[in-house]
Amino acid sequence: MTISRSVKRGVPVALAACLLVACGAGEDEGATGNTQLSPEDPVSILVGTLPIPDNAPLFLAIQEGYFEEEGLEVETQMVAGGSAALPAMVAGDLQFSSSNWTTVLQAASQGLPAQMVWEMTGPKEGVNGIMVAGNSPYQDPAALRGQRVAVNTLAGLVELQVRECMAASGLQDGDYTLVEIPFPDMPGAVQNGNVAAAFIGEPFVTLAEDQGQRVIAGPSSCSDRLAEMPVIGFMTTAEYSAQNPEITAAFARALERGAELAASDPQEVIDILPTYTQLSPELAARMELPAWLEDRAPSTERAEITQEAMIDFGFIDEPVDDLDALIAPVD
């Protein structure tokens, strides 16, 4: 089933559920206060993640024992996305989750206590973009007027990226229709004509190219702002980071070591991808790997880039005044 919408963005369903239900419950995260971390007696944490290449540093840090050295025992749980993970985080079932600034800012605009802990990836040509069928007449986003374009979830980062790209090509809300289709189903939807185009991310870019599909616009070719917009990071709640500063800082340190390994040795990423995704080793070796940010400490400047676009396209009504409050202290 697909869901389409060409009206003003609202609060994602998961965030609304959090606002109505989970946020009314107190957190019960177990270890709180000045926790003394030790490899001999590690603290268990549950981290929400997605089966995407951007999360390779998390799994590398687990594999290499970086979390163990920090006194953390990490278990992972696959989630649909950052907004879907937020209710579980507020309820205390998850301590951290893969996410992005779009989710954190949407949460803040609704009074929900999300914070960015560490950033991972930025935009990169070849990793994602608007794709069309090989025999399609569409050569650029401007040609998609009146057409259906697929995004993985409405009111999320990918929709924001598409809105930015379309606006830079002269198309406004209402000039096209967005259709919600999961990433794995996008190449098929494009190929059979269910949609004219889709904003596809790796590894599905490579799979789509195997079917003859082509990219007509990527982050850098869409707009300067999109070329600077951050992609994936990890978030927690403000309450958890305040109650567990040592755990939060230790999580960030181990994650950074995993990111350093990923950035310095792409083969490590290629080798670990099949262990937490359904990618074959052959596909992992062929696909375009993410762009690891050089400075992965959460940045208010990068948050502001995302926030400006969110205001322009109606994701939030007003700017968040204190962006620093949306960054978990990890010093």
C-alpha cells in the first residue's frame, strides 16, 4: 500500500503518538546519576538502528570492542526510523537511536525532549538521489511537474530533501504528488510505472541501476543547501543524557572510534554490512559508501541548515530558539 500527500506537512504519526501517550509516562532507564563505568561490570544499553550503511560505525564499534572498553554492553534493535524510535526512548525502552536533525527538530517543535548525541554522515553524490526509469523522458526534477514521486516516509528527512530539490528546480508544493513507498520497493515502483521517480538511497541506488534506472538529481546538483544538509546521526532524550552523562559521553566516544575506523578503512564497512543488513558481500562491495562527516560532534550550524529548510517547507512553524539545548553534552 502507498500513501500520498501533497499538503502541508504535519507531525509524523510516531511523534504524535509520543506526544499523546509515551511522553506522559515517566522514564525508567535503570542506571541513572553518576554511573561508574567499568569493563568488568558493563552497563547494558539498547540502541535503535536501521539496516543502512550509515550505521556501520555502530556495528564496527561493537565488533571491535570499543563499547566494552567504555564499560557499555550494547544491544541493538531495528527501528523504522528516528521518529518511530522516539516514543520507545521517552518510555525508557531505548536509550539511543539512529536518527537525524529533522526528527530532533520536529520533536523539539512539539515539546518532545530529543537531543543529538553524535552525527555520522553528510550528503554525497551517488549515495542517494532522484531516480527515474532508464527509458523515462524525464531528464531533471523540473520535468516531474504533475507526476508522482516516491519517498520512504512522509514528513521525514527524505521528503525534506525532495522538497528542497524540487523547489530549486522551480516546482512548488502541489506541482507534484509525494507517495510513501519503502526504500526496498522503490526500484520496482519506478520500473513498473507506479511512480515517475523516487528518491532512492543506497544500496537500492545500485539495485535500481542494475535495472537500468538513472539518477537525474543528487544532493550537490539540487541545491547548495541540500549539499550541506547532514544526514544520519544518533539521538537520545534530554532526560536520559541529564541523568546519565557518563553513559552518554561513553557512547559518543565509542561511536566516534567506530566512525574513525569506517572513514579510514572502507573495507571494514564493506565487510560488516552483510552482518546487520540483508546485503550480499558482492552488493556491499559494489555500492557507494556514505560520506562520513569530518567533524562528527553535533553542530548547531548543521542543525540550522536543516531547520531553515524545514521552516521553508512547512515541517515546523517557528524556529527552535536554543539549538544548543538539542545537543547532548558529551564532554
